[in-house]
Amino acid sequence: MVATSCSFRQNSFARLRPGGPSHAPPTTLTTLTGVQVIRELRELLRLSDFRKLLTVRLASQTGDGMFQVGLAALFFFSPENASTATGVAEAFAVLLLPFTVVGPWAGVLLDRWRRRQVLFVGNLARVAITLAIAIIILTSGLGPAVYVLALVNLSINRFLLSALSASLPRVVGGPLLLTANSLTPSLGAAASIAGAAAGFALGLVLEPGRTKDAAILAVAALVFATASALATRMGRDLLGPDTRADAVAMARALHELGRGLVDGARHLRRRGTPARALAVMATHRFVYGVVFIASILISRNLLEDPANASAGLRTFGTVLAASVIGFVLAVVLTPVLSPRTGPHVWIVYCLVLAAASQFLLAATIARWAVLAGAVALAGAAQGAKIAVDTIVQRDTDDAFRGRAFALYDVLYNAAFVGAAALAALVLPDTGYSRTVFAALALVYLAAAAIYLARSRRGALTATSK
């Protein structure tokens, strides 16, 4: 779902960011030639411990893709559950809060606990939680317990992703670490997409109802069990840490992290360009979130018969496929066009394209317009994000770069949670409102104008100094 689509972190023309273990670098393999990638991938796969860690990542993220599709089918496309704006907003709050709250603090715990045990126990815990959700669905249906358990499960996944990234330097050294940092998140994201596709296909084959939702989750639990078993192939101390802090030291580290994030925010504000880039990305993400939630409701309640949940799921799958096309176009075109315009102007172009996609939806809700709008908006979102990543990496001092990206992730996901709250207030249950789409288009245009004006003012100020 959204969390998956946000995790690609691709940046076709930026360097690796140093920093905490909770995130892999936002680079793509386009900074390397195809021959280099193949050669270094072969070298990596010769490393036994790297292969073992990679298989744990692939299994864990495949299961996560299936789990998220199971939740999507349950929350948004179950025949017995009417899909309303409020219900969709609540579900997205559950899905994204772990990425907003857990992420920045995960590194402190991972410096105290054996990371191999985190991977083993964490995936094992996800087995129990996922099976518990499946049983509750079969016996009681969707209720508060499902939301709470889903939140816990996704929080554990967020922690596991941090553990996987923190463990990588323990199994790869030297110049190969750069390639490993680029490859493993991309392969993990691909595994998550593959798991989501498998869950989606399973949902189309099975008869609609509670049994289908529970079956998808049960298969996801089996994949989590596989990931847990794969983790046992590694030695208990292989992934570190070498020394484990006591409770007092951990509490001190948590306090220092909170203070460090505040210092990082102050640094970004002083530098100017990174703060403006993060602000415009948060705005973009906020509006994108409203549109994404609207697309779920439109697919389920407007373009298809609300009583036919399977048809709504197929339509939304088509919208997601259109979004993937936009994403791929942005990944291909941004490295070519952005260097000619500069990242700041490229962000403005992307915001204008996003505005055009919303004006199109305000004009017509025809199926072709929904798909075309999805392509344009996804391309604009990813194109702007690549440029923002570049600006934050380039213009942030090395000592603050890790904290900058921790703040980046908090803003990125918190904006979507805020979007869910707004969508619950302004969207009808059909998901379509000409007024709302026109207003979103104007927000994009205003953001583009403000960002362009402040970027030019900042450039003039820097030149005069």
C-alpha cells in the first residue's frame, strides 16, 4: 500500500547519506553502469553472510506486501464493510503511524539488542499477530482489536526494516557496501511488490468474504515464519552490536536523540534550501494523500457498484498500475531533465503537473481521466521527491544529514496521516467532489509559486553574501 510505495527512496543523481541505521540510502543504481551493478552483485552474492541477510529481507518484505494487501482488502474492499471516507482515513492512520512514530527511535534500541534476535523474534511475533488477526476476522469480523493488532504488526515491521539496514555493514565491507546499500532496499521493495501482487491475485481467485481475507493473512503468516527460520542460519552475534548499552545508557540515548532532532530542524532552517524542500514535499505529500484516499473511494463506490467489492478492488488495482507508470516515468525522466532545469525549478514543474492532474479530475470523473490523473500525479510526486532528496543531501552538513532524513521521514508520513484526517472531513463517501479537486489544484499552484519565489530570494541572498 502507501507505505510500500513510499519506501523506494530513489534518487538518481544523489550520493549516499550517512546517518542512523533506520533507513537505507535514497539512491538508485542509475549512478552505476549496468556492467558495474552486475559485477558487484555477483561479488556480493559470493558473501555467505550477505546472502543469508538478504534472504531474510526478501522473505520478510514479501510477507509484508501480502499482509498489507490483506489489510487493504479487509479495510477497503470487503463486501460486509462499507467503504466510507471516515473508515478509510482511520485505516490509513493505523497503517502509517508506525512509520511516523517508530522510525526515528528504532536505532537506539537496535544498539542494545542483538539484531539477529530482533529479526528472529520480530518475524515470529508477526506470525502470531497475523494469525490472531485472521482468527478474529473469521469469528468476529473487523473491529477495534484488528486495528490495534495491525498497528502493532506494522510497528514491528518498521523496526525490522531498521534492523536489516543496521545489520548490513556487519556482512559487507569496503566499496561493496555502497552497492549493497543501493541494491538491498530496491530488492526488498521489489519483494514487497511481489508479495502484494501475490496477495492481490489470491484475493481475485478466492470467493469474497471473511474467508478470503483470513486466507491472505494466513499465507502472509507462513512467509513471516519462513523469514524467522531463515534468521536462525546466522550466528547470534553476527549482526552485532558488539557491546550492548544498559537501561540507563539507552534512556540517555533516547533523550539525546530527541534533542538531536530539534538541533537538526534548527540546522535545516538556518541552511534554508533543505527546510524549504522539506516543507514543499510535506505539502505535496499532504495533497497526494487526500487524492489517494479519494481514489480508493472512487474505485469502490463510484466507478463500480458499491455492492461489488471485487470489482472495486480490480479498478483500484488498475489505478495503482497507472500510478506505477507515472513513478517509472519520473525515475527515467528526472535524471535527464532535472540537471537542465536545476532541482528547484524541477520541483516547481512537478507541482504544476500535479495541479493539472487535479484540474482534470475537477473537470471529469471519467475512468480515463482517473487513470491519466494517476499517471500524472504519481510522476509529479516521485519527480519532486527525487529533487528534494538531492537538495537535502547536497545542502545539509554531513554532521546533520542523518537527523535531516529522520525528520524527513517523520514529515513524509505525518503529512499523509494529516491528509487522512482532512479527507474524512471534506470527501463524500463516493470520493468525488469537484470543489475539493479544484481546491487541491489551487493548493499545488500556490505551493509552486511560493516555493519558486522563496528559492529565488534565497539564491539572491546567498549571492550577496
